[in-house]
Amino acid sequence: MRTALWAHVQTSRPYTLSYPVLVGVAGAGVSGAAGFAEFALAGSGTAFGWLSAHYLGDYFDRDLDRLAKPQRPIPSGRLAPGTAVFCGVGFALASATVLTWANSLALPLVLLALCGIVAYSRFCKAIGLSGNLVRGLVTALAFLIGSMVADPLPGWSAVAFALVFLLHDTASNLVGTMRDVDGDRSAGYRSVPVRKGQRYAARLAVGLYVAAIGIAMPALLWPHRPGFALLLTVAAGAGLIAVLPLVRLAPTLSQARALRAHEILVVERLVLAAAILARTVPLPVVLALLVPALVFSAWTQAVMRSRHEIPDEEALPG
């Protein structure tokens, strides 16, 4: 039982779970009209969808993981493929139920996001930039759905910030493919770094990240609380620290160094989501959410992530 429980903990990737909660909460808060109930529904609904993506993604990636990451729960035999599908579908249904109960008009976007989760792992991940874009689109939809928990339809500010998440998470996912280039190449995946090289992928990731921040910055001209500018600046600085060195390191980029860049982005994106929330919510309230999320994400990454992403040489087939 302990082994099975740990397999589920690893599959859920707890160091990522604060992010969908903050994305949903930031979406609900974009209009400034949300209360505690709306924040709770938006955060829990998007988190359930995120968990669904992890279980279904690991199910569809099980053949790739047997080659590149045999230590993961499914290829190691600690989590049955059928159990992963059952949990993934269950969390998807929970997400759809919570979010459409909050606003039935959100159902088309919820279904589109769930289809994106399946399409990313089943089809798009193996064929290059389209996979990265679909991954970014899922987060953008999560933000829009969160905004619809508080408002019948998303406003223009919600659409603008959804575009920020689309570009940001496309860039972040692209950095993830730079980490996995050897395994992707051996499995026949045509990711951007496999097809175009690490330097091209690094430059594209930087361009996408800069574009995301560039779209967010004009919001400084709109009415906002002081915390927005502060947290946006912190997020932009951390993100650039993560992605800019990849261009220089690209020719000899190691898996561990690429993982470190992605780990910074996992923390940075929490600050970005909190910055958007801080436009309409007092900074002390935002920090009360952000600081525990940062501590929890950083701690669980330090304890778990390298073992989940980088196998021991002895565990690799052959």
C-alpha cells in the first residue's frame, strides 16, 4: 500500500499543483467581482483538471517512459496503466462537474481543455511546436474558465491575460523538451530541439517568454493595485534568469541544467499568476496564498523532481 500511495504522489507531481490553483484563482479575480466561493471553485476545478492531465499524460507516455524514464510509476510497475486511466478520467469528470456547476456556459471551454489534455499527450507532443502550443492553450483555457466562474463570459482583460499564459506555458513546455531531447529522439518524437536543435529551441523559448511578459506589461497602464507591478517585475526577472542562459549553453546543454531552468520556471509561474491576481486583490492576501505555494513547490521539487525526471544509469534499458 505504501508503494502504491507513493506512486500516486509521484504521478500527481505535487510541486506543480499550486500553479493550476493560482491560475484558476487569478482568472476568477480578474474582474474584481469574485468572492471566496468563486475563488474556491475556480482553484479546485482547475487543479482537478491538472491532475487528470498528469495521469492521462503518464498513461499515453508509458512506452516513451519505458525507454527514457523507466523509474516512473507506470513503467516501473508500481502503477497499473488501467489505474492511471481510471484516475485521469475521474479527475476530469470532477473538474467538469465543479466548473460547469459554477457556470454552465463554461462547458465548451472545459471540454476543449480536456480534449487538449488528451491531444497533447496522445498526438501533439510527438510532432513539435504544435504540442508546446497545445500545452500552453490548456493553461490559457484554465484561466478563461476561472474567469467565467465569477463572470458569465470572460472580458477583454481575461482574454489578454489568457494570451500571456498561452505564450508563457508554450515557452515553459519547450524548455521541458530541451531537457528530454535524448529520450524523445530515441523514441522517434519530433520535438523542436530534436528537429531544429537546442539553440533554435532556446531562442524560440526566449522569444515566447519575452512576448508573454510584453503582453502583460501594458496592463500596468490600467487601474491596478500596487502589488501587480511588483510581482510582475519579480516574475519577469526570474523567468529571464531561467531562459536566457539556455541560448549560450545550448550546444552542450545537459539534462540536469535544462531541468534546473525548468525548475526555476515552475516557481516563477507561481509569481506570474499571483501578479495577475494582485491587480484586483490586496497584496497581503495574495502573499498569503503565494508564499506557502512557493515554499511547498520548492520543497517538493527538491525532494522529488530529479528522481522523477532523471533515471539512474543502471535503470536504463540495455
